Amino acid sequence: MKVIITGASGMLGTALLQHTVDDNINEYFTDRIDLLDYNKFEEYVSRIQPDVVIHLASRVGGLYENIDTNFQMLTENTRIHINVVNVCLKLKVPKLVNILSTCIFPSNAPLPLNIKNMLDSEPHESNHGYSYSKRFLYIASKLLTDTIVINLVPTNLYGPNDKSTHVLPDLMRLYSNNPDEIIVRGSGNARRQFLYSGDFAKIILKSINLDESLDLIISPPESEEVSIKELVKLIGFKNISFDTMYSDGQLSKTCTDSDVKKYFPDIKLTPLIVGLGLVKHSLR
């Protein structure tokens, strides 16, 4: 089996490449191809003739970067996703694994989130650009007729080698510089579930063996959901204050771990407190 991984140099890509896989996956291709250039990507896929494309690549940012660059998030990511899906369509790639995001759900979606409600109404305005680009990826991939498509929708990812401006890596970098004091943007009341990158990497690799198109939410159990206030305390900051002039974003995107239990029952997810320790160790 030959596998192309887009975005392999990012946090999730590096986690993916650190895990051994079963013997029928014997070749990985992770060359840094400009996915905004359709012709280059088509030539690359045509030359490799992969059995699977694992599509990780996106321009990503945290809440406040999304707010400031909504247009760029929309246009750049949509172009990337158009090219990936179009090449898979044209060359009849047998299997495509997409990484989506819970941010594509409507801001007023019933909780816990359910795939059937994903496109009911608008996503939260704070990240319209990124959310709509991921919705496009989801919709476009549904039109592939010769490709098995696995859409994985993870909750907030974190882990070593995360250079993004997402909330948890941002807090961890601040902690490594000054663990004594922090001013947190927002009220701290927003609640999130955090999924360790190494765990999700294992799930992605196992998803390659699924033999039908599926849309799956990948999440820790509801009991692992924490507020940002709780998260800051778990990280270990001593003096904490909150700047409520900043937005909290969507207050909650609660998910269940039912899909993980059903399709990946042998994967044991890393508890948040353990994962935070692993990230702290990687920053030393």
C-alpha cells in the first residue's frame, strides 16, 4: 500500500510518522508539494499512484488569528481542498482520508454534536473562513464516485511540535516562558475537549483499513471537557487573570466518544493531564 500524506511537516503529520503501521502499508510519500498549484499536485499524485491520500494540510490558526484573517483562511484553504479533491476525482484515487474540525458545526448545534446536524446553519462567526473551507472539503469529497472517503472530525488537537496559535499550544509556550503569571484572553468560560495528537495519529492509520465511506467524530469522553479556566490551572499557572474584552469564541462544542469506541475500540486515549505532561517535556 502506498500512502501520500499532505501537510506531513505539521504537528499531526509528525505524530503520524512517528507511529509504526501494519505491514501492508509499506511506502509513505511526504514531499512538500505546493497544494495551491493544481498541476504540480496532479503530476505528483499521477507519478506516485497512491492507494490512499491522507489530507492533513490546511492553513491553521487559533481563535484570534481566525478572526483577523477570515478571508485568507477561506480562500487559501478552499483552493487547497479543491485541488486535492479534484486530483483524487480525476486520477480515481482509491481512498481519501480527510481531517475536518468541530468548528464546522453550527454555532447553535444541539449538544453533544452529531454529524447529521453539521450543515444545518452557519458556523460560529469567529472562524467563518476556516469553517466554510472545511465544509467545502466535506461536501466536495461526498461527490467522489470512485473513492472511499473517510472524514474524521477531531476535537481540539494538541501535542508536541505544535507551532499554531491554538489556545493550548499558546498557553504552553507562555507557561514555558513564565509559569508565574498569565493574562488569558476572554472570560475563561469556554469549554473544550482536547485530543492528543499521538492518539489521533493512531486512529488515522487505523482508518485506512476501513472499507466504506464514513464520517466520524473523534473525541475524548464528555468527562474530559474542561473550561479554559480549568485548563490554565491544570497547566500550572500561579497568578491568573482574564481579559474579558476578548471574545470567547463558541462557548461549547461537546462531543461524545461513541465513534471512537465503535470503530477504534483498541485505542486508549491519553488523559489530558498526562498529555499536558508530555507536551511540557517536549518544550524543555
